[in-house]
Amino acid sequence: MKQRTLALCRAAPYGSALAREGLEAVLASAAMEQEIDLLFLGDGVFQLLDHQSPMAIGQKSLRRNLMALPMFGIEQLYVARGSLAQRGLTPEEIQIPGAEITLVDQPGNLIAAYQCVLSF
Amino acid sequence: MKFSLAVYAAPHSSQSAASALRFARALLAEGHEIYRIFFYCDGVQNANSIAAPPQDETDLTGQWQALQREHSLDLVVCIAAAQRRGVLNQREAERLEKPSANLAEGFELAGLGQLTDAVANSERLVTFGGTQ
């Protein structure tokens, strides 16, 4: 049975391992040809900022995992507009080459449209 | 109904893993089927057989094992997350040249594909732990 899955990315990129391990699970899912979309909300929107320097705190950049998303067929990224605004970020700051970013006003409605939701 | 559980939390740090265990018991008591329980992120610590909590605290690993024996549950631990956190079976311990293995009996190491498979083959996936 084929079904669409939505993965929620709610964690900031480096404070915990959840952002990285969430993206790893998403990529593994895509590699198994599951159809999966991503919704970044809450502190998860920080994952999408470019020009991060996590080496300064001994962390690997999450950017490579994000850049891999389109290569794995994940081209649709949803971002909660309210989460961006609350954190003083603009849509221009969160580009991922090869991916289309759609701002969402009602994340709840989007989540409700999916049969399965993975939460990270 | 056919359920799978994803457990992201370690025992003894938060209530999440204990809630997952209680939820699993409740599902089985109500006659539901558990397709798989997938331990990911810090949740891999549920399968750490050398954790030694004080006697008056819950031994979650032992309780998972008991539930697994009783219901032949499929308890799968993400191998990549487990390697990072030092939960290894004998084969991995030897391959990675580590001094000991500690994966509790009743749990299996496997790849993230098992989470994807659980999503595809369950009617409900319930996640415990993660972002507060």
C-alpha cells in the first residue's frame, strides 16, 4: 500500500540530535521510495537557515542532509509562516536549492491531510 | 487495529519511554495488534542491558523484555542511533572493536528502513519522546 507521509521537523538544528536523526529517517524513507513531504515548524525553521557554522561547536553541518532532500525526490518543503515570523525570519532567508518552499498559514490543516505523520 | 510505536526517549530521563511501555500494554489488553516498536534517537537506551537503576525504580528494559516474551513483539533498535550511543550486539561490538556488547535480549538492531516499513504496514504510528 502506497501512502503519503508528512514528516514534522520541529527541532532546532544543533541543540539536540533530533533534527539530524529526523532528516536521516526522512532520507531513509525516501530511499525506500516512500512519498514523503516535510513541514518545518517551531524551532525547526532554524534548520533552513544558510550560512551556519556549527564547526565552531564541534558539530557537523545539517546543510548537507537538507541539500540531499531534492536528490532523494523530496522537492516539496512546507514551512509554517507563523513560526518564521515569531523568530524574526523572512522567507528569503530559508532557501534550499532544488526544493520548492511553500509557506503554510494553517499547519494543522496540512497535517490533517496526511494519513501518516512522523514527528521529529 | 494494527499499531506501531516509535520511541525516541531514554528511560530515567523523561516519562516518555515509560508512557510508551504503558501504552503498548494498554493496546494489547484491548486486543489491538502491535506490528513493531521502533527505538530511535535516545530511545535506543531502552535496549541497554547494562543500565542498572536502583531497585526501587522501574527497570524499563526488563519490562520491555517481559512484554516481548509474552507477546512475541518485534522490538527494533535503529543500528545507526545505537552505535552513536553505545548500544551494540556481539557482532557490532566485534566489528567496531569495542570491549563489550550490551544489546538486551529480545531487541534487534536494524536499519531505519524498519521504521519506514512500520509506517507502511500499520494503521497507526504513535511517537513517544522528542521535541518538548
